[in-house]
Amino acid sequence: MCEVCKKFGDELPWKSVDDIPELAEVLREVSRDTRNWVTAYRCVQCGQGWEERYESRGHSDVPTLKKIKKQEE
């Protein structure tokens, strides 16, 4: 995992990729599911996957950014 991805926890509630410029610089969108409000990203430095998902909390939908765990082979 690269130094940028290491700086951030596994889950960042209330944050989208655009809220974290340092992380946004190294992430590239790989897929988008507009029906479910989910976007997948991959780090260009280390390949770490990230998922931005909007979840209902209280009276609104808020973003949550999560690292995608790699499946062990």
C-alpha cells in the first residue's frame, strides 16, 4: 500500500473522494453504479481499491468512502 492510502483509515464516514484532495489525486474511477449511488476507484500508485457509497443517515444521504479489502487467493 502506498503512503497516501496508508494515511487514511478503512472507512471514512461523511467523506467523498472530492473532500480529500490528496487522495483524489491518486484515485481513478473504474466503475460507477448510478442506480445504487456507488463509485469504485483504484489507486494508481499501489492498486488499492476504494468505494464511495451514499448511505441514508437521518434525513439525508451522505457519502462514505471505504477501502476495498483484497480477497486472499
